[in-house]
Amino acid sequence: MQTYAAIDIGSNSCRLKIARVQQHQLKVLHEDREVTRLGASVFETGVVSPEAMAGTLLALKRFYRTVKMHSADKVRAVATSALRDARNALAFLAWVKSETGWEVEIISGLEEARLIHRGVMGEAGTQGKCLLIDVGGGSCEITLSERKRIVETVSLPLGAVRLTKEFLPGDPPSEDELARMKQFIAREVRKAERRFGALRVSLVVATSGTAAALVQASQAMRGTKPAGKNRTTRGKPLADTRNVRRLTTKLTGMNSAQRSGIPGIGPKRSEIVVAGAHVYSALLEHFALPGFVYSELGLRDGILSQMLAEQDAKTTAHQVFERERWQGVLATCKRYGVDPRQADAVRQHALQLFRDMQAVHELPQEYGSWLEAAAMMRDVGKFMNYQGHHRHAQYIIANSELFGFTPQQRAIMSAIARYLGKSRPDPADRTMRPIPPEEFTRVQRAVVLLRLAVALNQDRASDVLKVTLHVYPKRVLMELSPGRTGAELELWSLRKEGDYFREVFRRELFAALA
């Protein structure tokens, strides 16, 4: 039974969740959270202060000891809004790596929203339309979901710590400070409206600490008992819009000490809850939503779910994960004018070569998915310029928002698509620098497979060629069944790849008609 650990380095707090796989499902073993205010200095000065670095690192070192104690097999640590903005983010991440060995990944706002959706929808019972709202410390992620599939998502700079630092220095805030913040919130909400249009949803789910505080404080105002955790399947809001607005007005008129005495808020949350409450009020009122239910699930649960999906093909999570990744690939093809039907012929041949030549290339299974994605997106660079389009494709793939692929995985896919012309992979290339040295040989082998798949599809006017592979100790024979227009061009193209094939695999490549 494998054990996974997920670390969420947020703008307001750091969170840890450890879970063990039991019968293809996750069982939570441990949770921890520490308010570190990593984003406070970033939103004021543009850099993480030494004090914020040191405080966050203390929390992460405690998490590290806990992860070791539970003997976690795999750890994934991600950072969000504060480190997306900080000019000295890389210096901080280098410090974290030196102390813990963790390679922290800075994820985009849209990837953050996707992982939150995955974490919440893993447990939510709704099959209709659902709106997810996560007001964190640095950003606000809003996702429209239907039948547990993302329809649209947006990330806005409406985090509670960010807004407090930028607009609300007073305690309590002045009318002018509030007016400026409300104007900024309204502008950002209008951006979301342009993406979502009129919202008609059966359920609104809010996550994060601000939502939890508002639910508890709202119930205390009404004199009702606190609700249980994760009531995301009930239709009745735990915090309705009218009460959220009343609570927001009440909190705004108090100072931090007074707010901290309200049930569910406490001293640390009291410093930033006003800004977060105004964001929720603005969203609920602007979109005419009845209110929201609260879920304690979130980003770290999505990370754990994805880790399970990547390792266990028997889970439903794996199917969802692969579908989301493939949708991202197809969306990128569409954005850059690639016809998926034409690209699919190369993908099919690449996948066949990967499967039939497993004994030759010895690549891990995940390279099969990366090879397929690279095959589909190899021509996206032509959108910019046909000349040098392989270089352009590499840049686009490495820097595009591809749901479910980490920056390192995108770097590997972009490298596979890059070397389809005259150039060959070299460890000193700029393309290869983000890729760990131990992956170089694997990338090189995947490049050869994709080059062969492209060679098999020289004449796009013909039907797809059928290929039979025969693998021998010292050679590989590819037998082609010619289509209606023959296969001479494909044979010539395959033979051109023979020298590079021999260099990489130490075997001869022969191509002939069946």
C-alpha cells in the first residue's frame, strides 16, 4: 500500500495532507496546517521577506518530519499565488529544496482551480451544474462544473491577504479604503461574468478558511448549531447570501480584536476576513446566487487524487485524469490551428511503436501519454511561422496551460516535439535544461519513436498505413502494407532515420513492403 503526501504552500497558510491507498481509494492518515502569511510581503513589495521565508520554512520542516514518520512513497509540493508573483520565488524554492529535498512546483491559477475541482468533486454528490469558489490568500478561483466536469474556470487576484495588504491598512478600514477595494472587486467580478455569463447552478460550493469562518459566524448569528464537515451534497445553503452580506457589514465595522471574538474567526483570520467576506458577498450578489455550502476539501485533496490517478489505472480518478489531460491537448491543438484528425494518424503510429517496441526503448509507461500528446501538438508552431516551427512548437508546449501536466512533463513533451527536424537532443540545449539529466536518454528514445511515426505519415492524402513490427536482438523490421497511393515516400523517410535509430538503440532499422 502506497502512501502519498500533498503540500500546499499558499499565500496565507501551508497545508499538509497524507493519505494511504487502500483498495484503490485514499484513506487520510494525517493533516496539518500553519498560518505563515507568505504572501503578505509579496503583495506589498513584490518579494518574499526573509521573515516570511523563515516562518514558512519552519512549517515545511515540521511537515517534512511528519512525512518521513509516515514513510510517504511520493510527495508533491505546490505553491500558488504568492510565489507566482514573487520576484525572489526561485531563491526561496532553492532554500526549501536544500532543507527538505522537495522540488516545489509553482502552479498557475487555472491549474490550481482544476486541482481544487478534482479534490472537491471526488466527494461531492451533485450531478448537475455546480459552481466552486475558492477565496485563498492571494487569488480567487471560480469553476463552473457540470456532471463533475469543468465547463469554465477563471482565476482572479481577489485573495484575502492580497486585498487586505493593498487596500485595507486601517483597522477598522475607512470608507475610502473600502470604496477602492469594492471598485477593484467589482471590476474583477465583471471579468468573471464575461467568462461565465448568466449562472444557473444547482449548488454553490465554497472552500478555504474564509468560507469556513463565514459559515460558522453566519450560523452563530442565526443561533443555529454548527454544521458537519463536507456538507456539499445538500441543496440548502449553509451560508445564504442575505446573511453573508449582513455578516460582511458587521465585520467591516469592527476592529481586528472584536472580529476575533466571533465564533469561527479567531485572531489570525480576523486580520483578513473583511476582504474575503466582501469577495464572497460581491460574487453571490452579482450572480444572484442563493448562498453556498462549505467543503473542507480543496487543493491538497486534488493533488492526492491526481497522484492516485497517475499510479493506479483501475481507479475512476485515473479515467477522469486522462480525460482532462486529453481535453487540454485537444484545446491547444484547436487554439493553434492543428486539425486533430490529421494529427491523430501520427499519434496512432507513435502509440503503436511505443507498445510494439517496448523491449527496445524500455521507456516508463507514462512516456506513452507524453509521446501521444507530443504527436498531437508537434505542428502547433506553424501557427507562428512555418520556418523554425519545431522551435516554436517547443516553446508553445512548454509554456501553455495544459491541465494535468506538470512543468517538467510539459518540458519533456516539448523536447520530444522539438527534435523532429535536422537537430538532435543535446544536454546543453536550452530546451533540455529544465529536464533532469537522468531523463536525457529517455527523451532521446521518445524522439526517435516520434520521428518514425512522422515518417510513416508523409502522404496525408493517402489512407493510414498499416505497420507490422518484428523485433530481433540486433535489428527491427518494419513491414508496411501500402495504401491506395503506395508507400514509397514513407519507405524513403523511414530509411533516412536508420542512422539515428542505430545511434540511439544500437540496432539496425529495416523498412520494407509487406
